[in-house]
Amino acid sequence: MLLVHQIPPKPNTFRVKIWRRLQKIGAVAIKQSVYAMPCSDHSLEDLSWTLKEIVAGGGDGSIFEAHFVEGLSDEQIISLFQNARKADYEKIIQEANRLLANWSSVEGDQGLPVKRSAHLSRLKARLDETITIDFFNASERGTADILFKELEKVINNSKPVKIEGKGETKNLKGRTWVTRKNLFVDRISCGWLIKRFIDESAEFKFVSQSRYNSKNEELRFDMFDSEFTHEGDKCTFEVMIEKFRFQDKALNLMAEVIHDIDLKDAKFSRMETHGVKALLMGLVAARTDDHLRMKEGFAFFENLYAYFHRHKD
């Protein structure tokens, strides 16, 4: 669904107002003065109100149902929506990481409970607004959800999920390991870690929901309330290394790279990070099937592990 508009050049405040309105409803610009939204009754209502506002301000426009036969493909348009929401989620992730670091630090400004709740409410409002206009499930939503859950745990003084028999792997053989679809750095690297050091007979299952009730002897990772997930300001890969007490410098260096890519906080700022991220983004772009992403990711992280064995500094 397309909105094509003409807005008077003056006053500039009116143009900015309409631009902000289009951002708020989740429309993306595909050309100058041409905005797209998924075809739905809700989108039509939002665009109709926006058009009414444009006309009331002295502009003009039309709304179309459209199908592109040349130029932009459906996949490219979907990517525009996902990239827009990616930017929104990344801001939320950065703010959540900042709050986690502050609330977890002895020296940090701990703040009164009411102050923390106010911070959390504002962040929740931003997250809910972004989810509402996340029409094509940007992969960063999972990380934002998990970090928000960690902030709730801090406020409620609840403990993260723990695994009995810390450090033991012998009872974790031949399991099915469950995580969210649309794999990226943390889930792919955890899959490699599981297969390489924990459960060489592991099978993987990918589900669409962030919350999933495990069945039989399934184990979940990088999901809400799962056996292995983010804790504080640590990504799931870091948490698994700690839980299983792996004393391996190469794994610790890998964890620094994975942390910075996943949490986007430049905590470690290793020189390898940008290159690893670029290669993983290439893998994700080339492979939409999660089983293929995981399989090819194993080879990638095996090579990265070999690299850090030679460069342990």
C-alpha cells in the first residue's frame, strides 16, 4: 500500500510533522514523497488519517494498492521495513544495556525503586511501539525482549534461570536444543559451542515465538526464561561459557567479539569484530534457512576458534 503526497515547502515545521507521523505508523520511504506500508485495514486507516492531515495543511496526495513488477522486489521492500525497525531496536538495546550496567554496578546510581520503575515503563512503551510497527519480525526484537526481561528481574530481585550440576555436560547428550528462528550471531555461536563442546549429538529446533515451553528433554537457549539466555549484560554465549566452566582463552576472546556484535555496546572493541559481523551478515543474507545458517555457521566459528588459538592476546 502506497501513499504518494505533495506537501507545501513552507512551513518546514509542517513537513517535519508529517515525516514524524509517517515514522510513527511504521511507513517507509521508497522514493521521495512515496511511502509504503503492508496492505491491511490498519495500514489503510493510518495512511488515510495521515493524508487527511496533509490535505488540511494545504497539501495533496493519494493512497494506492500497488504491486511492483520492475525495480524494487518484495524482498527489498521487506528489507526496508526490517532495517527501519532494526535501528529502533538497536536504540532500545543500547538503553537496556546502559540500565543493566548501571543497576548492576556497586558504584552505579542505583536509584529508588520508583525511579527504576519509571525508566522501565518508558523503555517498555518504546519497545511496545516498535513491536506494533515491526511488520516483518526484525531479528533484533529477540535481543530487545530478553534484555527487557533482565531489567524486570533486577527490579523484582529475581534470579536468572540456573542449571543444576554446573559445569557438567555428561547428562546433556543427544538432546534437542531449541531457540528462536532467524538465527544471528549469538544463536549460531551457541549452536557451535553446544555441538563442539557440550553435546556432539545435539539436534536443533527453531521456533517462531520468544516464549516456548520445552517438551521431554528439550533445552532452550537465547529465549525468554530459557535454561541458557542473557544474564545481566552478558550474551548467551558468555553465559554458557561460565555455566560450563570452560577455561579456554580462545573461547573467551570469541565471546568478546560475539558480545559486541549481539549487544552493540562496544564493550571490548576488538579489531576482529567488524570483520566477523560483516561475514555473518553475508551468511544471513545468503541463507534464509536456519538449518543452513547453523550448518555453515559451525564451519565459520570453528575457523574463528582456530584463529584465536593462535592469537591469544
